[in-house]
Amino acid sequence: MSELWIQPTGATLAADIHGVDLSSAMNDTTFGRIAEAWAQHLVLRFSGQKIDDRILMAFSARFGELDRVPIAAASLDRADSDVVADARDWVAVISSVKKDGKAVGSLGSYELVWHTDMSYNPLPPRASLLYALEVPPGGGNTGFLNMYAAYETLPDDLKRAIDGKTCIHDSSRNSAGELRRGFQRTLDVRQTPGAVHPLVRLHPVTKRKALFLGRRPGAYIHGLPVEESEALLDAVWAHATQERFAWYQKWRAGDLVLWDNRCVMHRRDAFDESLRRLMHRTQIVGEAVLAG
Ligand code: OGA
Ligand code: MN
């Protein structure tokens, strides 16, 4: 049996966890080391795994209670997915694959803009775990941003401007900008539906402050005139999305990537829509967002 070892990527976040076979039982000591590495590196990659939905769910549940899958775009029929019926509430299918012309999963092959998963909920997930079953030979890389570093390096005037402020996180669209089932288009950002969270959040485990931006479309800083909110958000987003805070995952089948949704944002490059990419994702119930 190989030993667990942790190899940081060298970017401002993310590490590889080697020597772990997620399909076999894991003791609490090993899990403790993984949890510690996660707090330190924010994103962890486990490569060369061979797991089914049961194992994905069981490993995910060690990080907390499983959260329900997000509300799908109106075009999706989840009954067509390859997830067994009793796991469908907990395992989201993220895929470009079509069966009889219909998508079997969410988010297609297009670009996903920087976002936090499901931050439009009052209790946004603590973590997401994305497992690659099939990947295209190129494209569809997933980027991650360190939002502690983004906060810590924010110029003082911007820090002061967002101090104590809250922001609306749009629940009407998914990270590809598609309208969700049951929602209508909103043009005035003051009317955006979704949860309101502090722009600076205190991480409950590390006690560090992170920018908590969610997603740019539909965002609105509570109480500000719309133009002021737009200008301030643009400035903070321009700072936070610099490549120096980013690391990109180039997927191989068998990669499981776990990210801390409280202090990381992520995005995805587009890829050729004729290529198959199939991922299964779980999400862990989070806690109320503490102001930093
Ligand atoms: C997600 C997501 C990125 C990807 O599942 O939340 O943003 O690479 N996916 O598909
Ligand atoms: Mn996402």
C-alpha cells in the first residue's frame, strides 16, 4: 500500500493527494490529514480513481451532510441521466452528452463564468466534489481562484468600500447564464431574486477572511444606487479574477476534485460540443455566511 502524500501545485491554491484509493475504506487519521490539507490548499485533486455514485456520496458525506442538486435548467430531463434513481437528488450530472437529442446533464459544453456554487441559497454549499468519468482530449479546463488571497491583496479603498456591505446572489440563472426552471428574467438588479450575503466572509474553520462574490450577473450591493453598485462590483471583480490568484485543472478521467466553496470561485473553459464530457458532482450543506 502506498503512503498518503500531499503535493501542492505551486499556485496560490490546490494540491494533489497521492496514495489514496477512494474505493477502499479510509480511516479517520487519513481523513484528518485530507481535511487539514483541504483547509490549507482549498482545492484537492485525487487522480486515477475508479468510483461509483455510492462511493462518491459516501466519501462526500465525510465532509458534511449531502446537499440536494441545484434546480436544473428548464431544458433538462434528469430521468435520462445515468445516475441511479435513488441518488438523483444528491448527484448532479454535469455533461455535454446527449441522448436522443436531449441533454443527460447540466451545463453543456459552453464557458462557465467565475462563480460560487449555489451561493444564491441562504446556506450555500460548503464544498463541491466533481468526478470526471469521461473527458474530451482538450478544452473544458476548470479554473479556481483563491478568494482569501483576493481579499488580502485588495487595495485599501476597495476594502473600505465593501466593509460591512452585503450583496444579492442571483438565483434565476445557472453558471452558464441559463434561466432555471420556474424563474423569469429580471432586468433591474435591485429586483434580482436570491440570497443576500456579506461581501467579506469569515471562514468558519480557518477564521480567515475571504471575498464572497458568488457571480457577477445579477449581483447588486444592497442599499447602493445601481450605478455605484455596478462600479464597485466591477472594480472588486477585476481585482479578484486576476490570473495570479488562479489555478487550472486539466481533467483526466478518474480525477476527483474537491473545492472549498466558501473561499474559492471557479469557472470552466468552453469545449467542442461534439465531444463527450461526463462528470458527477456532489455538494455538501454549508453554514450561514458569517460576515468577516
Ligand atoms: C460545477 C461546475 C465546472 C466544470 O459543476 O459546479 O462549475 O468543469 N463545473 O464542469
Ligand atoms: Mn460550479
